[in-house]
Amino acid sequence: MFNTWTAGRRAVARRTNRRRTGTATLVAGALLLTTAGIALADNVQNDVETSHPSGVTLVAGDSASKATVGFRVHNTNGDGENGCNIDPGETFTLAINTPAGVAASPSSLSFNECNVWQSAEFSASSGTGGEVSLSITANSTGFGTYNLNSAKFNITVTPPANTDTTPPTLTVPANISQVAGSATGNTVNFSVSANDNATVPTIECSIGGTTLTPASTTLGANARTTNYSELILGTKVVSCQATDQAGNKSDSNASLAGAQPHTFTIAVLFDFVGFLAPVDNNVLNTMKGGATAPIKWQIVAARDASGVPTAYISALSAVTSASGVKNSCDAGAPTDTLEEYATGGTQLRYDTSSNQYIYNWQSPKKPGECWSVIIKLADGQTKVAKFQLK
């Protein structure tokens, strides 16, 4: 199919010295005139260098990468007569339509005669290229149909060569340590900054393979700072890396193969004050086999300037498990007799009056055996109370 545009008939008086009884067809690369049964053709023709018969290639963003392409209106004399659709004083104007990211200078060409080359210079700022085509924007040549297809050609746009081999620098915080203020931990705020020699780098941070979403970002001259706000409980390793627009990545250890991410640790841990009476810490608590030991502890959420607790964590979710495990006895370990026993259920509970977790452990009737009661906390800590049965 031809892209065509047909003008109205000219006044017959203007054709006294050249008889045309039909319409004219302009082809991209060639202009075709047709009469009833007779073809008279004028062609709009593009001129691409012979080394690029299928089009031209441009480098995106490279000011030195340009291509000059010629166009002309060419009469083919298909009706057996010499002649051009463009008579003296007439103008025929074509717009140059380019793909996204490609520009033509000038963006349109005006012809007032046939067989005279005019050129346009093409450059690319971005994109991947595509087809260049022409469209008629003005025509005072009277009558004639113009085929523009033979002026079409393709432009291929390639990315610029990577001449930037300098990786960005990345700055991460020092290790962060906080006391958990609740059973779910704390919201920890931190910032990571990157600088580059040529472009604004990107930053990606993750915990355990899960990418973190920045709370906000600040951009500077070839610089970026990402601010994060993450709910943390336990000890987490944060891994971060910056990448510039050339694909260079920040490297925390040049002695290792490949760009290594920067890491730092955030530890949000419970303030476990130790086991409370009647159970002693760091000794073998001797007790009657088959009896029940009341194991008590506190988790402090806040302290005043003097270190005195002012708030406690009470949620049972702060404790993930409590259980007894048999183990070998340490003959050289110090011992202390359990002064108090418990009765009742062995379910974990919290006593709001004393701000204490209480787990009643019923020991087996196995005199001479040693057991450890293991308390596992939601922050990953493990606390152990040791017992020797009598």
C-alpha cells in the first residue's frame, strides 16, 4: 500500500504547454503520476550510504553519532512525457517522521523542483530506533498523487559504549544495637548513601534476601541517600549495594572476586534480667525428682537514667517455647538447693502484679539425673536453667 495524498486540479490554463489529464503519485523515494491508463511518475527518494543499504545506526546520547540522509522528488516519466509535478513557483513540503528518541534536522523539507537532493541529519538521544517515514504537510503543485513508501528507511539505535568503569562508593551505618521495647521489636531508622563519578547511582538493601523499600530518598549531584524505617526484632544482617548507570557496582572487598555488598548488623534484643528466685542462675539447682519448679523471669522494656526498670514486656508471644531436656551432669558445677516448689498447671503465664513470666516445670521422677529447662525467646535468645534431681 502507498501512503498517498491527492491535491485538487490545477487550472487548465497552467497546462497549456504540458498536457496532463490524470493524477500524480508521489512515492517515498519516487513520485508517480498516473493518467487514465497511463503512468507518469515522480518519486520522492531517500539516499542512504551504500555501506548501510538497510538504513543507518546511531548511538544513543553520542553527540558525534549522526547520519545524513538525502531525499529528492524524482520524475519517472511513466507517461512517456518529460515533466515534473512541481512547476516553477510551486512548493511541495514533506515532514520527516522519526521514532521515539530520534530527531531529524531539519524536521521537514520543501521542494520546488525535481531531481534535486536535500538532506536531513539524524541523531538519537535514547530509544531503540524504528522506521523513518514522510508525510505531506503542504502542496501547491495542483493535482497529483504522491507515493512516499520508497523514502522509508530504518534507524537502529544502540546504547553508548560503556566508558565508565569506576564503581560508586557506598556508605552504610555502623552496627546498630537496641533494647526491644515491645514483643514485636522496634522500628529502626537508618540511612545509606552512595556517590558516583558520573551518574546518580541506585541503592538496594535487603534483609535475608528480601529487598527493603526506602521510606524516602534524597538525590544530589551524582549522589543518592535512601532512608529506611524497618520493624526489627532479633539480630538481622542488612546487605546493601549501589549501582551506577554504567552497571558498575559498589564493592566492599576488592580482594574477593565480584562486587561484594556492604553489610551491617541491627540487633534489637530483649532485656532478659535472668531467672528469679527460687531458681538460681549459672548453678545446678538441686530439687526433688517429680516435683515442680517455678521458673520465673522478667523482660524489661525500658529503664531510667539510673538503670531502674520503668516498663516491662508482658506479651506471651515474646516467648516461643519452654521445655525440659535431659543432659549429662557436670560433677564440678556448683549447686544450690531449690527452696520453693510450685503446684498447679505447667502452662506459661504472665503475672501482672510482679511483672514476671512464670513457667512451672514438672521434673521427672529420676533421681540422679540432670536436666536443663530451655526458654527460647522471640528475638532468638535462648536461656537455660539447670537442675539436678534427688
